[in-house]
Amino acid sequence: MATETMVAIERPWSVVVWDDPVTPMSVVVVIFKKIFGYSNNKCTQLMLTVHHEGRAIVWSGQRERAESYCVKLQVAGLQSTIEHDQ
């Protein structure tokens, strides 16, 4: 029982990248590839989601790692935040 409760409480954290009018789309793809190691196709799809929807969840998992990715994205010049997965 305690394990089931802990799993419910410890749901994953999402790294969200927000659209900005400054960073070129090609640069966003390169940043995603460098930080996450995703394929070019996946990076392009995520960039297009950010561009068309205003935001995209680019990674989900443990809070510490989500925070680390968020900082790396911010240092690279992208607007990013973390939030609990729905």
C-alpha cells in the first residue's frame, strides 16, 4: 500500500520549452539535439510543436534531472520551465 501511495505522489516532472520570437527554429533543433541527444526528426517535431502551439514538453522524468535540463535550455537561450506531468 505504501508503495502505491508513493508512486502516485512521485509523478514525473516535465520540461516545457516556450516559444519565443527571437531564436531561429534551426537553432532550437540544434539545442535539443545537443542537450537531449534526440534524433534530428524528433528535434524538428518538438521545435515545430513549440512554434505552432506555443510550448512543448521536451522531456519527462525525475525532478532533479528535469531541473538540470531546464537550466541547460535556459543557458542555451531558450525559455523553459518544469511542471508536474498531468
